[in-house]
Amino acid sequence: MMTRDNKKKRWLRMLAFAMLLTASVILRPASSRGSDLGFRVGYFFDAQALSIGMEVLNSLDNHSQWYFNPNVEMAMGDERNVAAFNGDFHYDLDSTSNTAVWLGAGPALLITDPDGRGGDTEVDPALNMFVGLGAKTGTYRPFIQMKGIISDNSDAALAVGIRF
């Protein structure tokens, strides 16, 4: 039987591995990736968990209205711990403004740990649906995003971040 300390150590090892894997993929010079790097912090409401995450923002068309935004978020909270691997797509509603407003959706994989409450770690497919607002110009572009996560462990999350 795994103790609470052992579960936390295993969870932290998973978190470190996921962040290193993500960083190895997305931490390249901007000129070679043709995309933007971003970091985010947030809150998963049902899990009562603070989150940190990394992302890449890739334009899918010449007019910069469709984007692929893969990201990873790690949340540790009172109710449960969550690792979310997201393959999000979004559409910018107004391409003429310096502020982007977007709607999006995408598949996700959630790894949920009940944080020592006697349950086992679960791996579930999920669907993200979200809306966001952010700056489109400048070296550092802040953003805010609200999303609903539909899965066996459904949740809602709010994130603020910066892209560069």
C-alpha cells in the first residue's frame, strides 16, 4: 500500500517529467519554431487546485485567425491533483483589432490523482471548450482564458498567462 508521502513523490516525479518533456519540445528559438511560447497560471475550480502550465501557439492560416495551441497544465489541490495534456484549437473572432477574442475546443488527456484519499490514479480522455481574451501585439502578450473540461472528472478552469 502506498503512503501519502510516496503518492506525493510519485506525483512530483510525473510533474517534473511532463514539464521537461514539454520544455524539450517547445523551448526552441522563435525563428525556428514559427510559433509563440507561453506560460500560464490558473485555478481548477472543482479540484480546488492551483495550476501552472506551458503552451505553444501556432497559426494555422495566412490570416492568423485559426490557431493550434497545444499545452500542458499541472494542478495540485485539496480535492485532487490533475495533469492535463491539451490539443486545443481556437478561432480569433476579430482579426482587425490589437486584442484577440477567441473561441475554441480540443481534445485532452487528464491524469487525476486523488491526493492520498485512498483511490487510484485515473487517466481519462476529455474535451475542452473555452473562450479567451489577449493582446495580439508586443513582445510580451498577456491573456486570460476560461474553459470547461468535459470528462469523467469534469472541471472548469481559469488561466492567466503571457505569450512571447
